[in-house]
Amino acid sequence: MNRFYCLSILAAALVASASAAAALVREIPSPAPAQSGESSLVAGPDGTTYLTFSGPGARDGERALWLATLAPGADAWSAPRPIVSTPRLMENWADFASLAMGADGQLWAQWFQTREGTDAHGYDGWFSRSRDGGATWSKPAALGHEFVSLAPLSGGRMLAVWLESTRTSGAAHGHDAPAAKKPGAPSAPSMRLKSCLLAPDGSTLQDWVVDPDVCTCCQTSLAHLGGDRVVVAYRGHTPDEIRDNRIAFFNQTIWGPPRTLNDDGWKIPACPVNGPAADARSESLAIAWFTAANGTARVQTKLSRDGGVTFGPALAVDLGRPIGRLDLVKLADGSALVSWLEAAASTNAAGLYVRRIFADGALSAPQLVAPTSAVRASGFARLARREDDSVVVTWTDAVPVDPANPKSPAATRVRTALIFPAELSVAPKPAALAPEPAVRAVVRGNELAFLEICAPASTAHTR
């Protein structure tokens, strides 16, 4: 096959892909200014979509958590309003603020602030409530420590989960360079998964330790199964450094025992900062997760028709070089839409991708939503379903000073768009392709060089 013919095929594929993307994605002008980031979404029962993001504060020297809304059927956001503005707002690419709506219509916002005094490098979770749609907020109160998730229960109550250190009183990680365990050192639990039940007035009704040994800095995810039943998905940890994902179920007043979601067998002596995502519509549950077991990165999804009692097989959804940072939302017909970041290859651009997973396990073709950088400032895209089964997506557009450095400073701005999953039909099985260089997780000494783009396994690392 000559070079001209190959280029012609690639050009035709790119044109077809661009046409499909135009029908699938329609960008909505973002309400967020320059130097915004860490956005999140939640869908209200009335069809309103709520967007939170961090950005410049109300006063000099402050940063703020902002709220904007997208009315049902609308294609323009409201003007953003501040939830909190403080010089101590903690902004982190992996551990960021979010919003939930109670069954009574009350909004619950959670965010993180650095500590004052002698432990100024740590941070803790805080929350506030609004009964008027975000116009005013209650006095902030403490809530958990890291990677907080919220799920509404009946009567206006709220269920919260978070990660908490077992070694100090809420000692926090910076999530900049997770340290590997020293050779021969004991692998005692350093982080646990905790939960509490909050009354409508914000007071704590009950709390639990859900899992005494979990991965140190991966996101948690809650999905509501109906009838005050909730499932949490998170990354676990064992004494021999297996960090596979787990699930546990809350049923009205009690947490059940954790169990492994999938036996990936990912043994890694440091945190990958890549948590799972779960969503449900009644008993129809979907969970997506990232793994790099055996040195090969994958984004996988499992579906359940009985609320997590049983699951179907693990379905690979990535293009072969995933970075992870995924999210997932269930659709009205029982299918699910998964988003993730993918590294560049000869057949695809680097960027934010989505793929539809049908209830029978069939997959659509992956579609590019937007090109992105793999730097940490790009953060995690988030999804929220609207009543018409369109999906709102938000992500951070990051232009790094040094694209080769994952920790590079970047010019950032939150972007938003509508995705129309009806445009994603079942795809034919693709023809076999030549193997691409894989995305791999590499540990060098005591530091994790996570998701380094490496050559295939037959090529040795020389650095």
C-alpha cells in the first residue's frame, strides 16, 4: 500500500470523524472566565443543570467556588454567583469541589480549604447549604477530608463519603507526586473510606468506616439506586499493594461489606490518582474504571441490571492509549455514556473522548469531544444527563507552558458543551490494527512516573 493511498484513507477518516463530531457535540459558551478550572456538574430533578467551578475570587487575593445554572431546554448558562470566596480555597486537579441537590430541593456544595496555623499545608473538606437556588448559603461547616462524594436520601438527608488518613488527624496529600512504599517497609493501611449521614440542617446523624484500607488519593463515586439505597465505587488497597476498584452498598441505615469490582490484579506501590465513576437509574447500574494491570492501561466498564448484585463482563472502551480521568452517566434506555482522556496515536488525536455502551454490552464508536492536553491542569471532565437525554459535559481547556511536563503551569478555562448520545449507534467490530506504543505506569525509585507514554514491552526503558 503506497504512502499516498494511506494518507487518502486517513484524510477521509478524519473528514468523516469531524462530521460525526459536529452532529454529536455542540459547544455552549462557558460562563467561566480565564484561569478557571476544577468544574463539576449535577442534574436537578426539575431538569436544571448546575455547574460549579473555581475561578478568580470576589476580592483581591481570593479564589472562589462559583455556581451557574442551565435551565431545561436552554443553551445558555446563567451568570455565575459565588458560593464561597476565600484566600484559602484549595484548588487541586484531582480533588475538587462538587454539588448535590437534596430530595427537598436544598443545594449542598462541598469544597476544600487549606488549614490555618501550624498545619497550613494540609486541607479539609467543607460544605454549605442553600434553600434559594444558590442565592444565599449557610455558614460553612467541616465535612470529611479528601475526595468527598454526596448522594441525596429521602427527607432531605444527605449521604457523604470521603477518604481519611489513618496516621494523623486528617493529614492530607498534595496529589502532586505520590510516593511509592520503600522496599521492605510494612504496608499498613494509611487511608480509609469513611461515611456520614447528614440531616437537612447539616448536623451529623451517624457515621461509619466503610473500608479500613483504601488507595490514598483516588476519587470516590456514589450512585443512587432508589429507595435510600446507594452504591459507592472507589479504589481499594491490600497489604501487598493490589489497588483494584471496590464497591460497597448502603441500604437505608447501614453499609454492607466491600467487595472487589473486577479482579484486575493491579499491583502498584503508589496511588495512580484515577478513581472510578458510577451512575444508576433504579436497578440499572454502570461503573467505569481505569487500570494499568500488567503494565497496560485500560478504561473498562461493567453493567448490572439488578442494582449491583451481579455484573456483566468487563468491557474495554478506550482506544489503546488511555490516560483515564473518566466519568459516566446513565441514559433513559439503559445505555451509558463514558468519557475519558486518550493519548495521541496514529489513528486518533489526543483528547476527551466519549463512547456509548448499550444495555446488551454493544459499543458505539469512540468520538472525540475536544482536543486536550494530558497535563494535570486539564483535570477531569464531568457529565450530567438532561431530561431530553442530551448530556452536558464540562472540562478544562489547559494550554501548558511545557506540554512535556505533566506538572507544567497552564493557562486554563472551563468549557462546556452538549452531547447528543442518540447520534452514537452500535459500531461494527473494527479491523485489527497494528499495535501502538502503550500508555504505561512506571515506578522509578520511590516516585511514580504515572502514565508515561512508553514503547511496547519489547523495548527497554533507558532513562
